Amino acid sequence: MSGRTQQGLALRQFRVGNRVGECPIWADARLTWIDVRAPALHALDPATGRLDTWTLPKPVGAHALCVDGSILLALRDELAILDPERASLCTVAAPEPDRPHNRLNEGRVSPCGAWFVFGSMDDSGAGRPTGQLHAWHPQRGSRVLLDGLHIANGFAWSGDGQTFHFSDSKAGVVYRARWQAQTGTLADIAPWVDADEQAGRPDGAFIDGHDNYWSAGVSAGCINVHAPGGERIRKLAVPCQAPSMVCPGPHGSVFVTSLVRPQWGPDDIRPEDGQLFQLLDLLASDAPPPVRLRLT
């Protein structure tokens, strides 16, 4: 389905009916993403409309593509490798055995392809700041990078791979830190951008070729674009009420996932909520191939 946003931007809408769409990745002419609460992993070929789905046994917070063709999943309380051909899962880590109320949320492969950085959040409804940032290496295991977050989100590296960005969605803060690739650790963590409910609390994000930070404003139905200095240079309205994550796509496009909040009643939900969108002709270049995780 084609159309335009309120600001006149051309878009395509894919009626996927997600509960909590998240973590889109464009690679090999198709988009993969997750539905946290279904729970499921999806793969869409926009050219043909073919949609493949893998039903998962637990809520899923992120996924990453691996060099060998497998897919790393951040399930509720574990990291697991999915063989997409056999639909088989193999657990590789259980990073938070002492926090049963948490679930894993958000994750990205580091620029060198050696680390999977992922986060967590309190999933009990109490909203406690028990979320963490972790880095997992296939040979060295998992380590905690930061504690005390409400909802770890918005992971993205600068173009030179030296600066890591992340957000706490509930607090409405985007942070920057110096990424140390050899050790898989962070240094000099500092607040970078504040965003309230009206501006759009920061959810999933990516960084473009000019080091601008594109962030889904999940509370305000928009995408916020911040220059490297932190100032907001664009605010793009989207058709859904709660955009959850953005990623670069082909031909300068940007994909947007969305969610339906569990507390919404039938009168609160719009037809666009929970759908997938492709905003056209926004970026100066095509999406670069995603970094894939090296398992060996």
C-alpha cells in the first residue's frame, strides 16, 4: 500500500499486524525484524511481498545476522542461535540469572563483528531501573557494561566505530560513550540528548552516513533526527502512534516498525498501529550491508 505522510513524504505500508515490531535489518534484498510479544522473527521481500515467519518460544528483544547464515536471538532470558533452515535453536548464554523479572531488549553487532551488544529491562510492569547493557563475544562470553537502566534502547555506532550511542527510553535520555573494541567495554559515558513525551521518547535508532542519529519517537508518533552535536535537525511525522525502531533500506529509504500498547482499547488503536512502513527517498545513499557477527 502506497501513500504519503502528513508532511508529504512518500511511503509504503506493509500490513503485518505486529504487537511490538522491533529491530529491523535490511540485508540481501529483504527486511528481517521481530515481534517481541508474538513472539516471532519475520523476513519480508518487499519486491514480491513474500513473508517468512519463525515462531519463537519466548519473547524476543533483538536479533542479529551471523556470518555463517544463522541468526542470533536475544530471547527473554537467553541468547540463542537460530538455524533458519531447520528452525532449530541452540542456547549460547544466559546473562542475567539473578534477574528473573528482566527480559532482554535491543541488540546490535559491533562494527568489528566480534561483539553483540545487548540490553535488558524490567518486564514485570513495576518499571524498576534493573536494566543492564551487556557485550557478548562467542569465545569470551558475556560481560556487563552498565547497570541501572529502565529500558535499554537506541543502540548505534558512529561512522568511525569509536562512539557508541544508546538510550534509556523511560528516562528519555540518549547517551554517548567511547567504545573500546578490543575489550568490548565502554568509557566516558555521558548524556547527549534529552527527549520528553511530547518530543518523542527515544526508542530504536540508527546513524546515517553523515553521523546523524535517527531515533524513533515512540511516545509522539515521529522520527527525530539529531546532528552529531546533539541538536535536532528534523522531526518526521509517521502514520502510526508508536514507532518503535528505524533502519536504513534500499534507494535512500528508511524502514519503521511500530507497536500497539497493551493498555490501548479498541477505540485507541488506529489501522496504522503495529504495521511496517518504508519512507522513501530520505537518505543520500543506500543502506550499507549490516555488520554480521563472527561466531568462530
